[in-house]
Amino acid sequence: MQPQSPVKTDNILVLGAGELGMAVLRELAAQPAARVTVMLRAAALDTTSPSKRQTLEELDNLGIEVVSADAANDAEETLAALFSGFDTLVSCLGFAAGPGIQRKLARAALMSDVKRFVPWQFGVDYDVIGRGSPQNLFDEQLDVRQLLRSQSKVQWLIISTGMFTSFLFEPAFGVVDLDQNTVRALGSWETAVTVTTPEDIGRLTAAILFEPERVDQVVFTAGDTLTYRQLADTVDRLLDRQVQRVEWTLPALKAELAAAPDDSLRKYRAVFAEGKGVAWPKADSYNARAKIDTVDVAQWIERHLR
């Protein structure tokens, strides 16, 4: 099959304005050639909520247009008609949007006249993880990849970023628990994890979108890749403390998940403990090869915890 010629990227629709969506929108709005629009649900346009009003004001200041539609409740045909007015579609609607939404958006994109689609796959390497992992939502991501790879009408890009850096420090996740002065290893101390901050994902996504030769491929970013032992050592060194170190083995995490099979945090712990498809060398990442500086875990700690 002949490689497809690149598409124009000057008319972009971003789905969602959450933490990741706003990071992507800010960077795209800074591109002089781009006309950027964001799709929000009607509820997000409620100007009586201070946080929503603040978001809308920032979008207005950035020169970003707003269109209203609902990924969960609008028909695929309705979404496809909306998407058809744009060259490039970037979805920043994650699993919180609900099960089945990733497949629905992919089908609507393929039904539309959009030329390029960047699905919400800002996470791990689902191809390597494969089907039937502890996190059952990941199978839907593989369905999306299958849909995109089985057609040639719409070009696609997948940007794999690893975990959000901040998630390592989320008390509920349990990896870095500063209140308990504890760092817990998922799987083993030698298990590795790749992380990128949402701000860096925004910068790198904007850069990748404007590289015309990138067509129908998976691009890997890495703010940092480190083992849980390196994570604990970094916390000790920068916060001048000695954390307790607890290893959460894979069998123990799988037993916990079996006891509460609907607990999403237990699903994530088990899949990251397997250590498969959740880490790749930073030296091989898009940002390292392009010599774009990103925030590593040590810098994140310096900025947020010191």
C-alpha cells in the first residue's frame, strides 16, 4: 500500500477541556496557523459555576471557539456531522466518559469527513499489554486500534505517554504515600513505569501534529522512565527523608482485585504491577529524539512537593 500523503492540520477540533484537554488546547492555540475549536457538553457551559466560568474565559482569551455536543448521549451520526467540519480531531475524553465511548468516537470519526483522528490513547502500550488484562477497559482501546488499522479513509496518530506523573503521587493510588511516609512498589522494586505530565503531553502533541510525515503510527513520549526503587530513592533524596518501602507483589494485587473486581484502582495497580507495556526507554521517546526537554520525576517533586 502506498504511504498516504499528509493532511492539512490548520482546522482542529479537540474533544474535552479537562486537565489533559486544556493542556493540549493551550499548546495548539499557540500555533499561528491553527484554528482551534473545542467540543464541550452543554453542562460545561454553565456559567454559574466559578470553575466552569474560569475555563470558558480562558478558552475565549486563547481565541478557541466552543461547540456543544455530548459524546455519551448524541448519536454517532450527529457527532460525525459535527466532526466533518474539521481537518483533525483530537480526543481528550478519557475513560471517565464511560465504557463504549472510545469505540463510539472512533466509529463517528470514520463516518465523518475528518481527515485525521488522534484518539484518546494517551496512556500505556495497549498492543503489548494485549487483551484480557486486569484493567478490562484496555480492551476497548485495542478495539479502537483495530478499527483505525482496518481502514485507509481517515489517517490516525496514537500518542502513548505512560501514566500522568502526578498519578504516582495520588494518595488513593498508594504508590507514593507521603502521609504514611511510604513508597510501595507495584510488582517489584525493579518494575519500571513511564510517566509524562499533562503539560508536556500538550506540548508534544502539538509538535507531533505539525510533523506532516507522521501518518498512521504510534508515537511514544516519556517525561521519565524509572523503577519503583529509583522512585523511592528520588523521594528520599529530594525530600530529605527515609521512606518505608513496601513491595506489593503481583499475586497479592491480583488477590485484592479478585476480592473487589469492580475497583478501578485495584485494576490499575495490577496491570502496572505486571510491568508489561507500561514502560519504555526515555532515550527512545519522541521527545528525547527531538531534543525537547520534559519534566522528569525529580523535577516534578521539586516543583510540587518541596
